[in-house]
Amino acid sequence: MSMKKDDLTSEVCHVVITKLAYLAVSGQEEVLKAIGVSDAQISRLERLSYRELDGWIRQRKGALDITPLMQALFSDAEPPEEHKAFLLHGANNKMMMHFFGVRAEECCAFRDKLSIDKSYRGRSISHKQHSAVCKALMEQGDYRQISAEALLQIARTYQVSLGALWKELEKWDKEHEQ
């Protein structure tokens, strides 16, 4: 059974508003005021029947987005250890998605929590290192089959970002297609 985003939004909002209405009816106005609910809103919550509450939520489901709530809930999540080394060595979003299935939003949030060394922030391979790095990549065999760990080792050896290595592999891919 698949749930659509609108259904999930309605369900989450229903739970939250029902809890707020319960707090209003049970005399816990101070708790509601502490989170920014006004006296008028508290009065409205106290008067809503279950049917009115349901209708009110259905009317607003398009205007509500639970994405910021989810991001706030999980904003303190640390990057998994297996991803940390790759992010610290400059892996770009495409590489993280390819090898680990990690979305760009997650990568961005994880990078915000890490201190990435300047040498791993570059997005291209310096002219001085280009031939040595390309030789190391070619030694891995078919460039389309290079493992994440092999790329990480090359990045460490030559102090070049994984993002730059990935970009180089993308160039090879374009050249191969022609």
C-alpha cells in the first residue's frame, strides 16, 4: 500500500492539530502559548468538533508542507561513518548517489557538520597532477567499474577531491559515448 505525500501531510497535521486541541480542552493553555498559539486560536481549538477538525485539516492540506518539519527533526543526524570519509574527501552529490544512494539534501546537511580540508574542495584536477591521477585511474581497469574505495585511495594518495575524480570520469564517459 502506497501513501501519497498529501495523505501523509494530512495524517501528520491531523495528529498535531488533534494534540493541540486536546491541550486546549484540557486546560493547558500555557503550553500552547509557549509555542506561539494565541488566545483566539486556543478558543477555536477548544470549540472544534472532530468533524470540524477533520474538515479544517482537509481544506489546508495543500497549504501545508511537512518537509521542513522532517528536516528540523533530523537536522542533528550525523553522517554515517561509511559516508564520512567520502564527504571529507570531497565526494560530490552524484558520486554519493551513485555509490551510496544518498540524496543531495542529505549530503548538504552532512557537509555542514564536517570540516572539509581545502585540498579536497577542488572540483578539477590540477594540470601538474592530471597525468599521474589519470594513470592511477586507468590502473583500476574499466573506469565504469572503479569502486568507491579505489577512488577514495586515489584521492588520498594525490590529495585531490573525489568530486574532481568523479568529474574526470564523467569526461571519460562523454568521450567514450562519441
